[in-house]
Amino acid sequence: MHDIANRQQAEAWNDWEGVHWAEHPERYNGMLDGFNDALFAAAGITAHDRVLDIGCGTGRTTRIAARQAVAGHVTGIDLSAPMLERARRDAAAEGIANIRFEQGDAQVHPFPEASHDVLISRGGVMFFGDHVEAFSHLRRTLTPEGRLAFLGPQPGEPDGAYARATAALAPFLREASPAATGMGSLLDPARIRDVLTGAGFTDVGITSAEAPMNLGADADDATGFLFAMGPTRHNLREVDAATAAGVRAEVRRAFEEFETTRGVLVPGSVWIVTASAGQPGPHA
């Protein structure tokens, strides 16, 4: 692996949290797949495009991009060796040939200049150690006509659906787990604009996308998944068993509100961010 700027994140995603994502990609994809249409509509990938998927994880979005860039090529980059191992295995099982995965830190990875037409990310750009430096570096990998499209979280609403479902757990979530550090770094649209314009991007657009997040087959399943996730495990690691069991039971009851025949579907919202590498358009 090449130089690493964010060693804390590299260590975290190669530790137990990265392993959990690699072992359960369908669970994490269930949370985010509802937003894929909005992300890929914004990216506008065409048949001959060369695409870079930043923070590709287990490769779900990388594989989607490769099916769209049928005469082009797609690269997924991530810090996590266990997640990339899963990504390579799944891509091979699906017979996708125009795809490769690299382990590295996208903030400093030595990509050739003007080697990509499109940059995409389903949340991976949140974890950069220096966002302006990272996006400046990535912009140089784009052609002058190149474009960026990424998905990022919106600030949680205190009375929103997810907050209601996990209210019993909220008082215990006092700090980010190692891999979740930086997850809230790009919540504010003004901050997103400042970062991207500071990095030289133009025509920055930020829109909201809503979709259900599938957390599990039923309330029991969704609760089990939530309590196995990194932030929950990290923050409950020193909580006594009786207290943790009580919190778990409350969350399980709250999830019943969201049970459907298709699973536990909790409404969610994200930002879809787009930008151009070249000169601003006439309405910028």
C-alpha cells in the first residue's frame, strides 16, 4: 500500500469494524441501496467513462459503476484490506472484468493526472484527514470535463424516524467508534461548498434524497444488526449486561413501528453532492 495520510482511519478499517463490514456487506448495503439511484443519476456515468469509487468498501457501488461504464473502466480504492478482499471476490463471482480494486488512501494515492472522467463515493469522502487537500488531489485526477458525485449524511433530526427508533440507545452514544471518526465532517451544506470550492471544484450542487433504510428482516433482526455495528459495540463495551439488555429491548420495541413485509424500513435522508472539475458553467 502507498503512503497513508490518515493512519487512524487505516488502522480502524483494518481492525474489527472493517472485518464486520466485510463479513456482512448485505446488511450495510441494505441501509444505503435505496439512495443508489439518486447517486448514479447525479454521476451520469456513460459507457466509455473511467470512474474512481472513493472509499469503495466491499464494492457495491464499484460494481454498479462498472456495469454502466461497459466500455470504460472502474477503480475502487479503500483503506480496508478485509473489505477489499470481499469486493474482489464478489466482482469475480459476478464476472465483472472492467474493474479493479486498490488498497490506499485516496487523499494522497498517486493517481495519474487526468486519469478519470468521474469520481463517485457513497460516503467514503467523509473520513479524509484534510478535506480540502484530499479533494484538491482528487480533482487533479479528473479530466478538465470531469465531474464528482458523492453521497453524504444529513444532520439527524431530533424527532426523526431514526431518532425515535434508537432513542433508548442515544444517551449511550457518547463518542465515535474508531472507524466512525469523521462521519459528521460534511453534514453542513455550507461546509461542503467551502471545501469543494477551496479545492478548485466548480458548479457545486447539493440536493436532498430520501429513501427507506432497510435495517433487517424484522425487529429482532434489525436490533441484532444495530447492536453489532461499530458505534454501538464501542459505546456499550463497558455498560453492564443488565443495562445493555434493557436498552436492547427498548430499541426492539421501537423498531416494531417500522416493520413491513419487506423488512424494517426506517426513512432516511442524505445529501447528493455534485461538482465539476473545470471552469464554472454559465449559471454557477
